[in-house]
Amino acid sequence: MTTKTAATTAANPTAGSYKLERTAEPAVLLHVAGTWRLNRATPTGDAAVGELAAMPRPRRVTFDSSDLGGWDSSLVNFVRHVYESCRRLSIPIELDGLPPGLKRLVDLAEAVPEATDARQSESVPSLINRIGGSAVRFGDTLGEVLEFVGEISVGVVDFIRGRARYRRVDFLEILRQCSASALGIVTLISFLSGIIFAFMGAVQLQQFGAAIYVADLVAIGMVREMGALMTAIIMAGRTGAAFAAQLGTMKVTQEMDALTTMGISPTEFLIIPRIMALVLMMPLLTLYADFFGILGGATVGATMLNISPISYLTETVHAIKVSAVVGGLVKAAVYGLLVAIAGCYEGFNCGNSSAAVGEAATRAVVDSIVAIVVACGTFAVVFNVLGI
């Protein structure tokens, strides 16, 4: 009988060690002894496998753990490495000599083999693959958006016909959040926008002795474009993000699933009231913003240009056309629809974590602003063609 022993850690005789002993069968008995800990220097499975491969081929491999002390996953890895190597070499191996807990861990590790496709390739996809993947994702997203818009269209029709299922008290609360609660920030931004318009125009028009036309500049700019645009951007950052956060939180807490279980459509109950509230309130907020923008311009005219309030008001009335007011209100309603759809869509498709709620609110603001700018450019072209 011959014996081959692996060296143990000299500084710590109780450290984990192993010994390969060839018996008379011929077989190999693998002794494991000492304390096996991850924070100590322990033998590796490669060393034991190398010694085993250098021996004459045994009929089987068994274990002896009579001198084994404490152990952790370091011994599990060692035994599993030897076990897998013996299976590759077609050498029978028995685990009966190991502690029952260690044997169960090794059996469990072998019972769930690693999937062949679990490790993703590290290769970088080609440019064509990246472009194709982006196109496919864009198409999928576009399809989801169109499906969402279709559901909203059906829900709006049911809302108008009085068949939508929602709580009227919730609808009134959303109306308040989209109107009265927003008056403060709308007042401030609109008033400052009018001041900026008037000041920039006054600097140029004073050179030609046409300071009175500051009233025309501010009135037309606020009524046609800036009143609706600034109000929409304010509502995108304030209300659109709130819609996304509210709906996203409802999805994370499975409130939407509860509504579906009770046979109530989340679109009718949660989304339609928000969309209708913002669409109805945006024109009113725009009129309010137009008034304070003109008031801001009048402040500059009275303090910087010495224009009397009556003269400024008269010039403003002459400059404003009904078509411009109606066009601004139409823009406001469309902007409100876009903001509400973006906020509700991102909240409705939010992930199932708290971090996803914040990401949904951020995406809702970005989507809303992009949609508002695109719509503003489209309106400019259409109104120019129509002569409005």
C-alpha cells in the first residue's frame, strides 16, 4: 500500500488538509482533516485532482472525514471539484464518508447543473445588429403607445357618454390639483415671461421711437404661443410627473391588479379622469397665464417706457385677434392631452420597484416636453398655412 500526502499549512497545523491513500482494491481513499475556512489557506481541488490523475487508474474514490473539524463552503468547493473531475474521468466516486450536511450540499449542487446558455457572450454586437435592435424596440414601443392611445380613446367616449366607471370625488380632486393648486407657479412664471418679453422688445423698439408696440409684442406672443407653451411645460413638470408617480406607485403596490380582479378597468378608473381633468383645465390656465403675462408687460411699459396703463391696454386690445385667442386655447388643450398621456403611459408601464417609479416620473417629464415642442412646431406650420 502506497501513500501520497499533500502539504498542509506549516504555520497552522489545524488548517484544512487532505491525503490520498491507495488501498488494495485498488481504490483511492481521500482523507479530509482539520478546519476548512475561507479565511484560512486551504488546499485547492486542482491539486488533489492533479495527484489523482498521476496515480494508476483506481476503480473508485471514497472519502474519510473522521479527522475533520469545522468546515464551510471552502470544503464544499473542494469536494465538488474532485467529484466533477472524477465524473469526467469516468471514475466512480462515493460521498458516504462525508458528513451528512456536506454530502447534501454537494448533491444539491450537482442536482442543478449550470445552464449551457447562462453565460452571455462578451462579444460586442455589430453596428447593424445594434441598429436592428433599436428599430425593433422602437417598433414595439410605438405599438404599445398606439394600443394605449386606443384604449384611452374608447375610455374618453365612454366618459362623455357617462358609461365610464370612476369616482366623481376623485375626478373633482384631480380637477383641483390641475387648476387651483397650480395657480401660484403659473402666476409667477407667466408674469416673469411677460416682463422678459417686454424688456427685450423695449430695448430694440426704443431705438425707433416705437415703444408703444411693446404692448403688441407681449400680447401676441403670450396669446399665440408663450401662454400655452409655458403653462404646458409647467404642468409637464408638475402634474405629468405626479400622474406618473401616482400610477407607478399603484402598480408597485398592486392596486391596479386589485382593480382588474374586481372587474374594474384601470384605464377608466384611473387614467381617463386624469386626462379629462388636464384637458379641461389647460385652456383656463392658459387664459390665466395670458392675463398675467400681459400684466407683466404692462408693468415694464409703465415703469421703463412711461406708457400709461390706458394706452397700453388700448394697444393690447387692438393687437389681439379672436383667432389668436382660439388658436392658443386649442394648443393648450392639445398640450394638456399630450402631458396627460405621457404621464399616465409612463406610470401605467412602470416597473415593480421604488426606483422604477422615479424613473417613470423622469421619463414622463422628458416625453411631455418633447411632445409639446414637436406639437408647437406643427401648430406653427399649420396655422401659417391657414392664415391664423
